[in-house]
Amino acid sequence: MKQLKWRLFLIVALVMVAFVYVVPSICVNLPNWWKALGILPTEKIHLGLDLQGGMHLILEVQTQKAVENRIERTVQELRDAMKKAGIRYAELDSDKDQISVHILNKKFIEAFDNMLDKEFAWLRLVSRAPDGDGLIVRLDLPDQEVAYIKEMASKQAMETIRNRIDEFGVREPDIRRQGENRILIQLPGIKDPQRAVNLIGQTALLEFKLVDEEHDVQQALKGRIPPGDEIRYQVIEDKVTRRTTRTPFLLKKRTYLTGEYLTDARVQIDSQFGEPYVSMDFDKKGARLFERITEANVKKRLAIVLDGRVYSAPVIQEKISGGGARISGNFTTEDAKDLAIVLRAGALPAPVTILEERTVGPSLGRDSIEKGLRSMWVGGILVVLFIAIYYKKAGLIADIALFLDVLLIAATLAFFQATFTLPGIAGIILTIGMAVDANVIIFERIREEVRLGKTPRAAVDAGYSKATLTILDANVTTLIAALVLFQFGTGPVKGFAVTLSIGIMASLFTAIVVTRLFFDFLVFQRRITRLSI
């Protein structure tokens, strides 16, 4: 009898805790005293894209651009190596897929061949043609290297986008690859779709380049761009008139420092003008490079370029040590926060294009919820009535256990902050059926024992002992299938697996433990002589 009281106390305590976690999801406004306590949960069950609306995106990673970027870096490495080796050349350039090198005369050809064998043996020779006293060599990347670059570009792009979305604050986003170079993104509950698109699609390639102040930018705009230079623009939008001004800059093509050395980026407020800016910190290597650059170029302008756009081009007054820099550019606080997010998450290895963009409205979500809940209520009420009519008082015990089963599922979803989807409602409906099935097996076993002439206590003991193994066998195999779906499934499949897994464990508890407690209470406390079953 003492054990019975303890079991009753534990179940009542469990029900109270479960109810506490469900309260935020069923209350429109929580009372102030509830929030003031601080220890009580205040977050509702998180709804998926199909229930609360949001964004659906399919992106395509321009993996070929990653290959072109690798070729451009290789050209720069070749240029530095040939300069170090004293090899003179007339031309060293790339044409997307290939590298072209024009050696001036024969005395440099042997040195060039030795350099290729030692430092660039991984490059593939496409053609080798004499040109007077010189030589024209064409090189490209091996097919295996190209495939590897494309594969890593897709994987890195997905991880970078995932980091950005996590910092953006979207709960339970669904991000996965489709094919070789596509990424599917679902963002439930997003309130500013355009801001999310801008954040996800921004390449965020940060570069530090010197401004060419020896040549006239106006002449460059007319087409006379000096070798080794390029034109980039600074775009400033007036907050009042919304007009934008484009200021051209003539920059050196060489990139002295990139964002790969960044360790942190955060928003700060300028104490003098009260405007937000983005403060950056470099790692040890980046700090040494930045110090070396600023020391060698005092009184020159260093442009901070993000995705080909000049944000600022301050004059270097003195050597800057400590590994810190800042980006200012007439930001709003929101713009500065988004810029800090993409810088912290890192640059995309290649640009992405949006192939498909859909916004799922909350009205569609409400309609899905209403239909799903309606089907659950109709099915649940029919099952409850059938059990109560067929098994009488024992059926009422099963109905109470069924109600507790649904309560435990909702509480578990709230506790673990799992995402509730439309297939999740289907999982709950299936769970209701399995919970009823477990009770039916138990009741039929007890009924068989009663027909054999056993006392109520003996019939209950025998019925539960014989039915428990069968119930465990059926539910555990289903649970294994649900766990496999959760591990390897995505999106709706995973939502279904979550509620099914939780529901199976809850139904096992209510069918084997809770209903047994009721029967024990009736047998021991009431000392009944006949079971209503």
C-alpha cells in the first residue's frame, strides 16, 4: 500500500510538471506573476514552417567561380615565385579555366621548368609552344582538383549559411544540400524575408587594398586603367532623402589582407558622432600582416572592400598594432549587425544565386493547424467513446491515460524546444492509436483471466505480466523505426519521427504504469470483487 501511494504521488507530480510546460502554449498572455517567478517556462512550442509560415529558398552555389578564384590565386603564387626566381616574362594571366605564361627568352625557360617541377608539380600541362626565343605555356588544374574544389565549395557554403542563420536567431531552420551544388533552406517564423535573403546571399569577401593615388581616377573611368589597377565604388545612401551617391576609387588589384584572418566582428557606437560601426579583430597572423601593411604604407590610403564595394578608405597615419580594425559606412544599427554576422560566419567560397523563393504565410499555417487539430479531435473523440462504451469503467481509465499521453507529448516538445510540424500532428494521431492498442491488449488479457475464474487481483497481475512483453515488443520496434527516420530523414519526415518517438515512450508509460496504478488502487483500496471490463 505504501508503494502504491508513492507511485501515485510521482505520477501526480509528473502531471503537474507536464501541465506547467504546456501552459505557455495554451495561454494567449501569461500572467505577470508567472513571468515574475523566473523559474517557470515562458516559451511556447515551436511551430514548423508548415504551421507558422516562413521562407522557403533553393540556392545554387556557383562552384565554377570557386575554381576561377583558385586559378587566380595560383596566378598570384606563380607571379611571386617567378619574381623571386628572377624569371622574366611578357605575360602571366588567366582565362577562367587556364593559366597562360609567356617566357621572354631561352635562358629563363630552364629556370621556369625547375620552378614548376619543385613548387607547382600539381598543375597540369595543357600546351607548350615555342614563340621565337621564348615559350608560351598553358596550365590548368587537374580534373580531380576541380571536382574537389567544387565539392568543398558546396559544403563550405552550406556551413557558412548555417552559421549566419544561427546568429540571425531563426529557430530550427532546415538546411540541407540538394544534388551537387544546390542548398534547400526553410526558415520558419521569419518576419523580414528580404533581410534574411540579403544576409544569406551576401558573399562577404573582405579585402584590404591600397588606393592608387599616383594615377587619375577620371582618366581610368574613360577606359585608361593602369596595369594592375581596378575601379571600385563606394555607395552611400542618404538616410533622409534616400538618394545614393557612387564615388569611384582606383585601387591596386593586389589584396594585402582578407577576412580569413578575422576572429571576431561586433557592432560598436562611435563616441564622437554616435553612429554604429563594425569593429574587427584579427588572429595573430592577421595582426602581424596588418601591422606590416600599415607600417610600410604610412600616409597612404587603405581601402576596406567588401564584395567589391568600398566601405571606407582611410589614410594610414601610423603603424597599427594590436590586430584591430573598423568598418564605418553610414550604417544603420540593423545594417551593422548584419554585417557583423556575415563577417563572423565567414565569406562564402563562391557566390550563390536564388533559384526559388517562396514565402509561406501564417494564414496557411493556421489553416493547416485547424485541419490537423480537427482531425485529431474527431479521431480522438471517436476512440474515447468507443473505449468507454466497450470496456465501461476500465475504458474510462484508458481514456484518462490517453489524455495524459497527449499532455506528456506536448510537455516534452515544449521542454526540449522541438519543432512541431504538420506531419507531427499525424505522429500524435498515430500515437493515440498505438496507446489504445496497448490498452486493448491489456484489457483482453485481463478479461481472459477473469473468464478462467481468477480473482480481480490475480487477473490484473496475470493480465499485465502477459501483455507487457507483447506491448514492449511492438512499441520498441516502432521506436527503432522512428529513430532511424529521425537520424536520416529531413524536414517533414523528421517532424513526424519526433512526435512518434515521444508518443511511443509516453504511451508505454501511460499504458503499463498509469493504468496499472488505477487498477491497483481499485483492487487494494476499494477491494472490488468484480472488474468492469
